[in-house]
Amino acid sequence: MGDWSLLGKLLESAQEHSTVVGKVWLTVLFIFRILVLGTAAEKVWGDEQSGFTCDTKQPGCQNVCYDKTFPISHIRFWVLQIIFVSTPTLVYLGHILLLVRMEEKQKQKEKELSQQGDKQPLIVNGKTKMAPLRDEQGHIRLQGDILRTYVFNIIFKTLFEVGFIVAQYFLYGFDLKPLYTCDRPPCPNPVNCYISRPTEKTIFIIFMLAVACLSLLLNLVEMYHLGFTKCRQGISYRKAELPPEPSSKAPSEDLINKNIESPLSQFHYNI
């Protein structure tokens, strides 16, 4: 299997701009998918085709039966799964880098205009200047276009996870049998074919399926977390914008308060 260092560095950069649940999802991807796939699973499937034998010496029969039993190698299938579920996160990272670059260009233009003595707000392509991308702590604000991209990132990751789980089920199920029967041409008659270490491979299949289900659950939790957080922030913002309630004090109390707050009440006399 190829080197995962480039993908790892990109996902590590995206982790800095993710929510808490998103960081957990990336950790699961690193440890339980990429690391396990690169260290253990590849060795288990190293003899996948060489250990596949059939009870026939008919030329081409064994290769055809292997193709029927394994339309795509489990290792390559999981590599494709990792690439697909990582792509939305990479798109989200690319969007952030694009906005950061645009903000840097805007600041550079503002600096040039300030040196020329122009105090008018910067307008680019008919739009006013961008809102700050970072908060007081230097973190990217999860709002506006960035928030929408992040939500679409979660949605597409969820769809890819579900799609690959369903595809795995229809391709070869969630377990491996020690014996398969094949009757494809050029086999002269139905032949029995055997795979190596079916139990060990089944354990890895179940493990990778469990990790995929865990990642899917984390995506759903993150959607709920984002929705709950934004709804709570929206309610707090609306409460802050509400006008103050009218005073229900009696007229005599208002008169007393007026007298107390009159300009004469600001002076203090020593008796």
C-alpha cells in the first residue's frame, strides 16, 4: 500500500479547524483505519490470490472463480473508502485556505489604501470587505460560508460511509466462507474453491465494518451537536435583541424616581 503521509498531513491541518466531534472522527480515521490497514490488514490479505485454490486444473478456471468470489480486493476497497470519506474534509480545508488567502489579499490592499490616505471602506467586485475569519484566540470562526461547507462536508461523509457499507454487503457480504462453489466458463463443471485464513479475514472485515459504523455514528452526533449549538446561539442572540420590558411601577414611584434622578440630586450638602 502507498504512503499515507501526505493525506495524513492534510487531514491533520483540517483537524485544527474542526469541532470536538470532528477531531474524534479524524482520530478514529487515523488510528483504526489508516494505521490498522497499513500495518496488519495488508499482511493478512497478502496471500489473497496465491492462497485461493480450486479443485481443477482447467486453464483459466481458477482465475475466473477468483474474480467471481472477489470482484475487488478488500484492501483496495478499504483504500477507496478512506479516500472517498476523506475527500469532503479536504474540500473543506481547501475552502478555508482559499478564504484565508482572500483575507490576506484584502488586508494587503487595505494597507496600500491606508498608505495612500484613502479612508473609504474597501470594496472588491461590488462587495464590502470580508468579516474576520478568526476569533480573539486565532481560531477559525465556524459561521457563514465556512459553516455551510462544514455541514456539507459531514453530509457527504455520511453518504459515502453508508454507500460503502451497502456496497460491501452486496459485493461479498460481511464474512468469508472457507468453501465457494464456482461454475463459470471455462470451468468444465461446478468446482469447489478454497480461500486461505477465512476466520482471520472475517475478523478484520467485522472490525473495519465496526469502525465504519462508528464513523457514521460520529457524523450523526456531529450534525446534532452543530444543530443544537447553533440553535442555542440563535436563541441567545434573539433574547439579547429583545427590547426591555415596559416599567410597571406606579406613577408615584416614577415621580419619586424622577426626583431622585433630577440634576439637584447629584449635589450633596453637608449639614
